[in-house]
Amino acid sequence: MNDPQDPYGPYDPYAAQQQLIGYDAYGRPVYGRVAAQPVQPAPPPYEQQYAQYPQYPQYEQPYPEPQVHDPYPVQQDPPQWIPQQAAAPHQQPAQAPAPAPAQVPEPRREAPAEPPAGITDAPGGRDYRTEQFSFIDQPDEDSEDVIDWLAFTESRTERREEARRRGRNRIVALVVVLALTAVGTLGWLWYTDRLPFLDGPGQEKGAAAAAGAQKRDMIVVHLLDTKRGGSSTALLVDNVTTKQGATVLIPNTLGVPKQDGTGTSLGKAVEEGGLGARESLDTVLGTRIGGTWRLDTPFLERLVELVGGIEVDTDTAVPADEQAKTPAVAQGPKQSLTGAMAVAYATHRGRGEPEARQLERTGKVLYAVLRKIPGDPGAAATTVESMGQILDPGLDARNLGGLLSRIGEHAKVAAYRTEVLTVKPDGGLTDEANRKVVKEVLGGSSGATQPGAAPRVGLKDATGSEKAQVAAKAALLNGGYGFVDGGRADRTEAATRITYQDDAQRDRAVDVAKTLGLPETAVKKAESPVNADVVVVLGKDYKAS
């Protein structure tokens, strides 16, 4: 219902354009214009907001969280007039409001553009314009530089990994090669019986051969000095069973029997032509020598020249001899010797030196020559023939060349030994010589007696009487036995002992006792001090007839 005092009624259209500033005395609203409030500036566009941040083209930034105003603000309803009670008469009228400043229109807001294609679900549930993310698709020079740097870094890393891989492969290959080399070296040392803590096949063969017979091929070499006289004797041995070679040097003082049963020294037997020397050595040593090689010094010189010279560790200097026309030889290891120098060194014996020293030099020269002999038997036979030497009918160039080539192969791999046979002053062998050289190297034993040959009987004098020894020797020779001179014993013995090693020789030992007029009780099985089928140690109880 309209108020008569309010000509505009419940709604004043002018009041809609003003703001409520209070009420009058009657409780009616008073409208007026208020002072204008400062207008907040509109936020800058999105491009300007993000222009202050550095852009990194190599990494795509996640969708930004822009700080924007809501383009669809909530509309406020215009204020409504509320009828109020008129102010009392005693109330003072309200002061006239200050004129309101001109209302500044709100800045025009444009509706947001459609979201770009492909961006339908932005963070926060809001959509963004494509130009806001235009930096992702904008290439620049920095992006290419970064890509090049990444490619370079990647390739450099790959090269480093490849180098490390190649290094590891080289280390693995080196370890494998070293392991194979160590295994091969140990295998070779084991095969050649050079490991002191492990038995090789050679030692196994040696142990097996010790229980059985070993096959040996050997020859005797007589080196005759045609300028100054004298001779040197050696045995060249090829052990076929153990595949080893050896040189056994024999002093000229060794007592050997002659064909008539009397005794002589080896040196005299060789100087007299050497007839029967090989058989005499077989009798003393219990060996089976296959042939005799008489090597005069001119042929040794020729042989050294044919093989191209030799290399020897010389133990002494040899002065030149103008009369014998021999060159000087220097002292020292690995001395290169010509043929003439080899002869001078092999035959040199210094003043006051024992014969064994000169024999050792001969052995060094022979060993060096064998190492230079061709391994092919045919080529070795040709070398022997080229010497122009007339050989023994029982040892032609083919047989001699074949034997030298086989022994030389042992020398080339160091499967070789050189021994000097020790002899007592009376010409007999020492016990060490019998045990170490005759039995181990030469294989001398009672079984080595030649088929059809007379049994070998060794005689060692322990009576201290030369008359008793001569009588016993004559009795044995007259009995048809082969005589082996055992020399003199170190001390005298009261009773005579007759010993044998093989049971098959017992009956023969009993026959020897009867030949010497001794009782059968003197026969015993024991280790023999002389290398013979039966050994007699003559005691004081022996009475010479």
C-alpha cells in the first residue's frame, strides 16, 4: 500500500542508482553518492606475467597455474527500498550526504578464448589459451646448442664405456694368456722331470724301468790327439726307455783285462790300437757297447766346422800354441769356438791338473757338438760322411749318424747328463762309481753278460798281499772266467767272501769257490762291490798254491 508521504512508493528508481548511506528521523533510508573508491587496475595479460621468468626450451614446463580473475563474476542484486518509520519531530534531520563522485565503469572483460586443441583437461580444471604455451613450439639457437651438447656428451660417454670395455677385455685376455703360459710351462717341467715336488712321466718311466730292463744304445769314442799324443775315452749313451742321453767319461787309468787274461790300463789298450778295448770295457762295466768310433783330432775339427761352430762355457783360458799351431781360447760363458779352438780346449790339460779336469772339457765339447747335429737321421748321416773319415766296419755312417741324431735330440732339450767315472789309484772302480754311474747310467749288471761269453768274476784284494791276488787271478783265468779287476780294499779282512746278487748266479758262485779252493759256506747273496756276475773279496784265509 502506498504511503501518502512517500510519493515514489516502495521503489525509488533514483535510489537504485545510489547507495544507502543511512536513515532519517522517521526510519526511512537515505540514499546518496559516496566518495569514489580507487579503481584496482586490471591484471596484465598472461604473456606479460610469464615474460619475466627465464625460458628453458630443453625442458617442457608443466601447465602453469595462472592467477586470473573469474570472467563470470556473481551479479549482485540492486538494493531494495525498505520502508522505515519517519523520524520523530524532536529528532534532528540527517545531514545532507556529500555528493557522490562519478561512478567509474568497470573495465570490459572479454570472454576467454576456446581452449587450444589437445588441451582439454588443464590442471585445476581450468582451460588456457594456446599462446600461453607458445614457447614450447618456438625453436631457438639455444635449443640446438643444448641438443648438440647432449649428443656430444652421450657420444663421449659411449666412447668412455667402449674404452673401459676394451680395457677389461684386454685384461681378461692377458690373464688367460698368462694362465695358459704358466700351465704350459709347468706341464713342460713336469714332462721333463724338472719339478722337484712332483714326479713326471720320466720318473714314472724310470721307476718302471728300474723294475724291468731298460733299452740302451751306446758307443765308445776314442779321441786321439795326433799332434801332442794322448787319448780320451767316452761312452755316448741313448736310453731308449727313459728318452735321455748321457756322456760317461772314462779315465785312462781304468784297469781292463787283455785278451790273454792279463791286465792293463785303458789308456795303454787304446794306444796299442784299441783292439779288444770295447770287449774289455764290457767285461769291467757289464755293458753292451754297440761300436767303436775312433775320432782323431783333425776329424773333430772338421766336424765342428760342418755344424757351424759350437758354443761352450769354458772354465779356463787356453793359450795359443805356436808349435802345435792351436789358437787361444778365452775363458767365460758361451764362448764361440771354431773347429781348431774346440780341439785345443778339449785336449787341454794344465800343469798339475788331474785327468778328470781334461775329461770334463772333452765332455763339454762333445755335448756342444751333439746339440748342433741335425735331428734328421739322414742329414746327420750326410754330415758324418762329409767328414771323410774311414769308420769302423761295424759302425758305418748311417748307423753312427742315426745314433748321434737321437742323442743330440736329448741334448737339445736338456734331457742329458755328463758323468766322470771315478777310478781308484790301482785302476779299480770306486763304490760310488759302481752305484751311481755303472748301474744307473750304463745299466751295468750281471744280466748284461754277452750270450756265450764267460761269466765275469770280480776280484777285490783284502789280503794286503800282492802274491795272493796274483794267484787268485791266475786261478780264475785258468778256470775260464772273465776277470774283472776290483782293485784293493780299504782295509784287510780275515775271511774271504764270495757274493752274488741274482739267484740265477748262485750255482756259478759255488763253482768259483771250488775253483779257489774255498768252502761253500763262503758263498752269500749280498750287494756286490764290483760290477760282475760273481764278486770275490779275497781275505787272509786264502792260501796261494
